[in-house]
Amino acid sequence: MVSNTSPIVNLAAIGRLDLLEQLYGTVIIPQAVYREIVVLGAGQPGAMEVSTLVWIEARDVMNRALVTALQTNLDEGEAEAIALAIEVGADLFLLDERRGRSVASSFGLHFVGLLGVLIEAKHKGYISGVKSVLDDLIAKAGFWVSEQLYARVLEAAVE
């Protein structure tokens, strides 16, 4: 599993970063995502966790030409995350941004967003309900979700 910045930061903001380890074991992030969270986000949710948790692994991206090409449409973190997911043959790629998903899809990457993670966590018994966690994300992390999507997520979670 390779992750972009926002899912890690949002889960850290509500104290539920553990869900990623429970569901996926090791989470791999590119150096640009590490810098966004730990260096630029020093003191913010996720910074301490990403720098200390052994199951979050920061790696260098080898294909710099691909990263440069992807940066015409994406920020550095997203570009490196997509390139890294391709390089490691990631079975799953965690990102929420629409533009990044479109590019990831064009490379044949299988991706899931944070809301999909919550639904999977409920189905596997790691959380008792999606609604309370989703409400926390909205209230504490400033996570935005439309009313329609909110309803669809709760329906998918059978809540």
C-alpha cells in the first residue's frame, strides 16, 4: 500500500492512523510525502507519527522523469506517490484528490480513498461504525464531504 499525504494527516488528526496498519500492515510513502507531513507539517497531525512509526516507510522514487512529467498536473507529493506506486507494484494506492485519482487510473493503479478505508475498517471489525469516525473527520480534521457522498458512505457501511 502506497499513500499520499491527506489520508495520513486526516486519520492522524482524529487519532485513528492505526487503521492503516490494521488494514494494510506496511504503508509506503515517497520522500515528498514524508517532507510534506514531517518537515512542512512539523507540529501538525501526523508529523510525529510518520517520523516514528516503523510501519510507515519512506522511500525514494527512482523514476524522476515520470515525477517531472506528472508534476505538470499534480503536486510533488501526488506525483511521487503515483510514480512510487508504479515502481513497487502497489496492490493498492491511497489517495483522495480527484485529479490524482484520474492520473492513477490512467496508469492502471487500484486506488481507494479515506472513505473506502473507513468502510473496509468497519467490515473487518476494526471500527464499530463509520458515522462517528466520519463525523470526527469533518469536525476535527476539516475533511469535506458532500451530503450525497456522506449518505452513500453510510449506506455502503450499512448504517
